[in-house]
Amino acid sequence: MSQFLLHESASGYSLFEVTNADELAGEAVQQNVADIQRFGKAVKLSAFKPFTSAANALEQINAVSESQVTEDLKNFLTTNLPKVKAGKAKFKLGVAEAKLGSAIQEETGVPCECNEQVGELLRGVRQHLATFIKGLEDKDMARAQLGLAHSYSRAKVKFNVNKADNMIIQAIALLDTLDKDVNTFVMRVREWYGWHFPELVKIVNDNYQYARLTLLIKDKSTLGDDKLEELKEVVVDEDVAKQIIEAAKISMGQDISPIDMINIETFARRVISLAEYRQKLGTYLADKMHIVAPNLGALIGDLVGARLISHAGSLTNLAKYPASTVQILGAEKALFRALKTKGNTPKYGLIFHSSFIGRAKQRNKGRISRYLANKCSIASRIDCFMENSTDAFGLKLKDQVEERLRFYEEGVAPRKNLDVMKEVISALGDAAGEGEEVPMEDGEKRKKKEKKEKKRKAAAEEEEAAPAPAAAAEGEKKKKKKKKVAA
């Protein structure tokens, strides 16, 4: 049985015929393949189809990577391979990917194989391709490979302005880093300035206010009633401002030199700028969540929603996860430890930071986390696959979680999810206009459903009116038995 090889390169499709496979067999297969003289005797070029343009090359390679057979590839194979009669072929086609071989066999009926021997032969073809094809030089091949690689990468790494979830991932990562750094730096300011004014730590607990007061007060000996208004502006409380002035008069702290005060001021100014940038970054993240995942943000909050997207890798990945995975997302270590030790699995992961989990009682935390994960999964799928951006679904899903909490506490029955979704869709349809088509059970669909309901009711009434066949048969049997007994 003869053998052919299909090779896809950046230049085009090439078909090779293996004339003498025994020439390359043996223990030193790799050495035989690397030797162009021995390899050239065993393998010969049968046909070559160059790509017409860069766009055509990208289209063909994309199809090959997804194990799809294009019209160009199908025509190339059917033209240059021997014809297959009645499903019986006297040859086999060697391919690099088994899935592509299955697709080729379904489309053309050509039997394909993918094994180690085929892999070694294709490696030799790839290595000596420029030798087989006349007019094709190594420089041209390298240039074609580089251009196709850039085009292929750009096609795979698609940037969608409306779904820029990568910006959310970067923003939430920077936000978490800033929170840790700002807290660390403020503790350093507290400890450093505390040697001069130790009483201020107990009066002011807020880190941002403490750093601003450090710049305002500076040397405590210069603090008087003339700065009461400025202190009040920082701490937003006149009584606290008066306590700071009184504490400065009787402070037990040590004196500080001007050069030390300059260094403390410089560091406190940097900490304040970081804290203000952190606030701006939080606003930026909220705006991005409102654009990319408005329903998820409305349901569970911008920070928790962004952490879910970041942990999943993208909004699309999060939408593909089942609700059970979303529930324990972020608690993977605890999950695998519980599976290993055969202990209790975790009830929640990142969604624990939601206010719903904190408001539920201890016995209901697991149930509300499971319900909340279900709603998060629905919201993420709506955000991912819905063309129009709206947070109406997220707000209704949030109301459903509130109703579920009330059901656990008071026993009030919540609404069904189908009814709630119908309300949202009808509201969106009314807002869009009476002339627009509503996607769920509107117009013709609603009429068809009403007709089906009428038919079903009519059939049910007929069944009730007519005697059951089983009962009629039993009645006839009883009559026959009575006749026999009478006889």
C-alpha cells in the first residue's frame, strides 16, 4: 500500500509520496531523515499549491489549526491523489494532526493516518522543504513564516472595545496591590511621626486623614487655635479637631529636627498621592465594570465581580463555568485539601466577600452562597453574550437574592426565575418601543403557545368525558364471565 504525506507550511500546501519507506527504517531513523540524499530517495514531491495572498494563507492556516477542511485543501487533495473507488483505497495519507485526518476522511473519503513514523517523515519534509520546491529559498520561507505568525497571532488575540475584560483584570490586580502598599506605608508614617506626636494615633484612626494631618500639623508646638478650621476640614468633626489641639499642648512626644520633618513630609505626601490614585482607580474599575459586565456588577458588586473575572481569566471563561465552579472559585486549595483528606468541601470562595453572605445566618450561608453563585453564572452569561449593554437583569437578579434571604428568615415565598426574566424582557421591549420584537414569548410565539394550551385542554376534556379503554375492557370481561357462570 502506497503512502502520501500532507504538509502545511506558510508558503502553501505540499503533497509528498513515500516511494521507499524501508530506506529510512532502522534504529537511526532521525539520522536517515536528516540526510537529504537518503531522504530524497525515499520521499518525492508529488504536488505543491502556493497560497495566493497573505489573507488566503491566514484563512487556510486558521482552518487547519481548527481541524477544518477548506475548499482549497479539498480540491488540492482530490486533484492530486489517486481516486478512491467504492470506499476502498490503495493508499494512505499521512497527516500531522489526527483530528485534521478525521475531517479529511469525512470530506473526501481518503484514509488518513497519524503515528510516529508519519511524524518523523513530516519532520524531514519540514527540514528539507526548500530543497524539494524549486524557486523557494530559505529566506523567502523565513519571511513568509514571520508574516503569517504575526497575522495569526493578531487574529487570535482579538481586542474588542466593548468587552475589554483584560483592563478589568489589570485594574483589580493593581487595586489589591495598592491596598496592601498604602496600608504598609501609612503604618510607617504612623510609626515615624508617632515619635513626635504619639497621641494623634488614638484620636484619628483613618489612614488617609492621618497622612493629611501629618502634612498639616508638622511641628506640634506650632499647632494652635488658628488651625482649627483647617483641622475641621480634614477630620470633618469639630470635636475631634479640638481634641487634636488639646493633645498637642500636652503631648509627651520628643522634639523633631527640621531635616527629619522634611523627610516625614515628603513620605506622607507620596502616601497621600497613592491613596488618591487608589480612589481614582476604584472609579475607573467601576466604570469598566459598568461597560463590560453591568449585570454581574449590579448583582454582586464591582470589586467582587472584577475578582471573579480576574480569577477565571476572562469574562468568557467565567460565563462557561457552571454555578458549582463559580461558588468555590478562589477556594481551590481548600477544595483539593478537603478531597484529599475526605473532609468537608468549602461552601464559598470569592463570593464570600459579598454582602449577601454576611447578612445570612450561619446555617443559611451555604444555601445562599449556592443560590448566589447560580445568579452570578446567569449574570455573567448575559453580559458575555448579550449585544446591548444593560444592568436590568442584574438588578432583578439582586432582588431575587434578597427575596431568597427573606424566604430563609421569614418564610415568604420568592418569585420564580422565569417570571422575573419575563418582566425584565417585557420592560426592555416597552422601553425600546412597541414596534420592536421582544425575544421572549411575544407576538406570534405567544399566540402559538395559547393555541397549544387550548388544544391540550380540549384533549384533556375529551379524555375525561370518554370512558377509559382499560375500564371498558374489564367491563366486557366481567359480562362474559357472568354469561359463562349462568350457562
